[in-house]
Amino acid sequence: MAKLSMRSSVFKTLVTVLFLGAVVVFVAARTEPQGPGSAIESTQSQTEAQSQNQPQQPEASSHESPYSGMGTVPTKEDMGNLAFAAGFKGKDLPEGSGTAKLGADIFAGRCSMCHGPNAEGVHWDPMAFSPLHGPRLGGGNGVPIFNRPPGRITTLAYSAPSPMVIFDAIAVEMPMFKAGTLKPDQVYSLTAFILFKNGIIKEDDVMNRETLPNVQMPNRNTFPASDDVYMDMSKRGCYQNYGVCLGD
Amino acid sequence: MSSKESSRRVFLKHGATLAAMTAAGIKAASGQGFGEDPKLRTDYVPEDRVPKDHVWRDPWTGEMMRDEEGNLVVDWTGTPQWERYRKNAQEMGKKYGTLEVDSRLYGVRSRYVKTFRRGLDGGSAFGYSGTPTAPSSNKTYFFSLLSPMDSQLGVITPSGLHFADEHAEVPEIDPREHRLTIFGMVDRPITLTMDELMDMPSVSRIHTLECNTNGVTGGLRNLPWATAGHAFGEGSCSEWTGVLMSTLLDAVGVKKEAKWFYASAGDEYNQTWAIPVWKAMDDAMIAYGQNGEPLRPEQGFPIRLLCPGFQGTTNIKRIRRIKFTDDLTLFHRMYEEVRPSGKVTWFRLEMPPQSCILRPSGGQQLTRRGFHEIRGVAWSGAGKITRVEVTVDGGKTWKDAVIQGPVNSKAHTRFAYPWTWNGQDAIIASRCTDEKGSTQPSTAEAANSRDLDLATFKTRNLSRNNIAQPWRIGRDGKVINAIFSV
């Protein structure tokens, strides 16, 4: 690819046009690693490549990789649900929507064996050696405090500073043993269900890429306003004193 | 068969072999017994006599494995031939022929060495951190497989004794099927096979990997019978081989605006962390080797993320996907810590300086007065260890120990201090300083730094507690945990 890119742009365009129609055939036939200069450039967009779910040669860009002949363009499956795991701003959130009502059914089928029918958690029986157990997810009533009195229930929804924490965990890490297999609508619905079970949203509130990031979480104010504190460790006091980060 | 006949046949056969080799233009090996017909050797078993269920099988094809000469790869344990050899060897004397298993293909420890990983997540299987599942006889709850640091000799933890915190069942991943995908805010998203990853420029570095709950779970470090293996069992040090993340950044062309990358496993649980991009530009790596061989399954086979000095959970095992972004989120296990003031400290990354005397240490026994070498290891997530001090009087005075090189950054570093035990009660401890100038605190200093009174500090199991670890040596020579005494 590095060699090709150095040739004239006319030649490049010619090659592109000639091979555009043959890309699918070429890719299907491609089983051996390509040596330097043997890769074919394509103007096909990444989205198209993903929809075919076929490995593609990386697109040429203004800067070439120093490691020629290496790798393929990721397919949709390659990126998995991590593609729509989103930060607090919700930038990468997928299309789709869900409500707690819809989420209740999905929860019963996919989650309740470990988290309990009412999201109260499941604990194992003695000598059962059972992998089916998980923490309480619903019924939270207070944010984490140093000395937690009896009756104060701190669920994930009550400690997470952003609803994205719940969405991302469900999208990428759940359900255990089949992690990352839920569809966007299911993830929105389950997130809504967890939020509803903690009294944070109503049962009919629709969660989507516009509404979800704006849900106000009980513990939101404890998180640093900017992620800059993580950009320079010396600012956090991690290297001073006893090597223990002493808070933000 | 008489010996004369036998040697005559040997001679004839030898001659025939020589003639054949000369005819083929091959120079015969000099001396007797080698380079001859293998059937003349006492150890050789022709292929038709090899018990086929003792031949190693190719993991993919199921075919019997052969070496480059075409010889079958055989574990002879339990075969009639192995037992006959053992019987013959045992006739030479009691100490011979004692190997019950044929350890020639992959070695085993001496039968007199029985160090083992303590913990709940181990045994016949690996369970779940926090909710152990596999059978165990442990009465005190702690969720990890702890490395027996109390018996560690050098700075490298043997791979089979490396600590392991697992959050789901450990899968056996086929490296030919596994991929590493890097996407998000990059110019050239890429999916790499394991072969391609191994074709990239590589490094091999010695680094400590430590859980931020080291010594915390189950209050192990506070228990009177705690050994160094209980106090620091969730820390191990290995030589890691792999591709630096900075190399991969070059390959994908990460965009300037990217501040974080989400690193995600490909297994039953897909553990994921958000990690600052500066760590990828610094020393994070995708490791495929540990201590000279491929990663073990419980260490993330075929590849894992290694963030030297960062807390254990960031070192994603079985890493499958990396997404670059400018938007931070929290994944499971990116915990917060609440202080009495109500202030919340969110996830931390680097581990503080720590050290521990391993000999003499908790559970051990001094058998005589006189010279003892106090020795142990020190490490810090911030860089190299620059100083280690030792006290033999319960913290009243501290003296410099000798640091034994080579000193690796963010890695176990050995120290030694010559000491003469006079047979009296003594409390010994070590404290280290790293290249950023951080020194381990005393109990009082640590409590103060966390806004806690001493009593509360002692009863709460606090993550990243890096107070000096003292050991008390009684008049009887018994060494016990003396936590909080320094």
C-alpha cells in the first residue's frame, strides 16, 4: 500500500475505479496475508464494508501505517457493542429506544436468573457451586456514604454518576456468559428498567440517544466536572505524599 | 541370546549402517551408541509399540504430534515401558526411578516443593471475584487466588503461581480465531490476527501486576496468622512480552482529540476499562508472552492489556476490542471510594509504593540466634524504587537496605539487610521510596492522610493501603504479623 500511494494520483484513481466492482470477489478470495504493495485501495466507505461484514483492506489516508500489509478493516462484529458504548455526553449512543415496561420482559428472560425476578439480587445455596448469582440492582434509596446505616441500599443506579454507566455495562459486559449480545433497543429498555426500579425515571419514560444522557443521577455531583484530573497524574497528588491518590 | 552373538549382530548391523551411510555420502558419527540404528538402543521404542493414547495431539487437527525428525511426541507416564524403566532404575537404589510422571516434555517441580496459590477462586476451576463458585475449603472469605509471596525467591513470580482474580469462567480461546480490533477516533481502524500482532515490533519488560485490593479482601492483612502471601498475595511480577500500545497507535493513526480508550475483553463478561490515551503513548502494551511462554489462560491467553503500575483490573485479559474516544465513561469495577467527609474519590489508576520483608516473615520460624539476611521486595506503580529502609526496632530507627539490581521500573525490586538476631523480641519492617519521591507511610500517617482516626483506620479494609508491613519475632523465633505496629 505504501508503494501504491507514492505513485501518481491518476494511476491511483484508475486502480480504484478498476477494482471497485471487484472488491467483494477480491476480499472473499483473500486468504493469504498481503505483502507490501499488493494491497488494493478502495474508496468504499467503512459503513459499506461493515454492512457486508467482510474483512476489507484498510482505507488509505493521508498518513500511512508504518506497518504495511497488516490487518483488515473492522467489521460490525469486530467492533461489537463497544461501538455504541458511550461516554457521559452520549456521543456514540445508537439509534433505538426503550421503556421500563418493555425492559421488564427482557429482564425476566435474560437477567432475572442472576439478579432476581424483582432485581433484588440472587445469592447461592451452600454447596450448590452455582454460577447463577448477581448483585441487587433495584430498590436503591441512597448514595454511598462512609458509614452506611442499616436500611440504606446503595445500588449501581445510586452510585453511578451518569446513566451511561448503566447503559454501557449492560451493552458491553452483560449478560454474563453472553456478554455484548443485546441489541440497542434491548439495552435502552433494560437501562430504563433499572432506572425505574430505583425510582429515577417513570415506567413509561422513553429512553433514547436524546433522553438517556440527560437523566439526572442521584450521585452525579460527586464526579469530577472535568476528566482533566486523569490527564496528569501529578495533579492528582498520586505521586506526592505516600503515593496514595488523596482525592480530587 | 548370548553376549557374543549379540555383539556380533551389533557389529554386523553397525557395519551395514556405516556402509549405507557412506554410500549416501553421510559421515558417520564417531563413537558407539549414537547415530546407529535406533533399535539397538535400550530406550528406543519403535512406533508400532508406542501406546497411542500417550501421544500428544495437535489441538486443531487431533493428529498425533511429531517432532521435526518425524518422531512421535510421547508422554510416557503410566505406560508399560515407563514402569519397566522405573522398576529397573529403582533396583539401582531407592532414590532412583522416583519420577512418577514423565516430566521431560514439560518440567515439574521437586516433590519436596509444595508452594500453592491460596484462595477461593481456584482449585478445580476459576470462579467469580466476589462470588466464588468452585469448591474450596477456605473458611475465611477472600475472592482471589493469592500468589504465595511468602515463599517467593527472586523478583519473578512463576507463571503457575501468579495471582489471579477472575470475574467469570476462564475460557480456552483459540488463538487462530481471536482478533484485536482497534477503532473509534483513529485514521485507520484495524482488525489484527494474532500472527499479525506477533509480526509487529515487540518488547519484553519486567513489570509488577497488582490488584488495588492487595491484602484488603477478607481483611487478610489484619489477621494474626497472615503471611506475606496473605498481605500481598494479589501482586505478582513477570516478564511480559508483546507490542507496545504506542506501536499500535502508529498503526491506526490515533486522532489528536482522543483522550481515552475503552479496552474490552472478548469472553463471557467482556471486562472493560476506560484508560487515558497518555498511558497508551507511555508504556502500556498488548502482551502475548509471560515469562518466556505464551500467557496462561487465567492470565488472558492469547493476549492481554498490560498497563504497568496501574491497578490490576485495568490489565484487561483476553483483550478483543479497543475504542478511542474523547468521552469518559465508567465501566464495572471502576469503583469510587467515599471518605468520612462525604467526599468521593473516583477510580484511581496507579498503585502506590509498597514493600515487604519475605524472610523472615509471618508464619516462618527462626531456628537459631545469629546472622540472618533480612530480604524482601519493593515495588511502586510510579516507577523505579530508589530507596528501601529497614527497621529492626519497631520503627524507632530506620537504616538503608541494599537494593539489588537490575532495578526495573514498576517492578518487584529485591532488597537485603544483614541482621544479627539476639534472641529477643523484635519487630522488623521495611519501607521504600520511589523515583517520584513517595515513601510508604506509617500507620498514623496513613490514617491521617485519609481523614480517619486510628481506630477507624485499623478496622476498615482500605484499598491501596501501603503502610509498612511489620513482622514480630518472638523469643521462641516464631514470626507473626504485627500489622499497625509501625
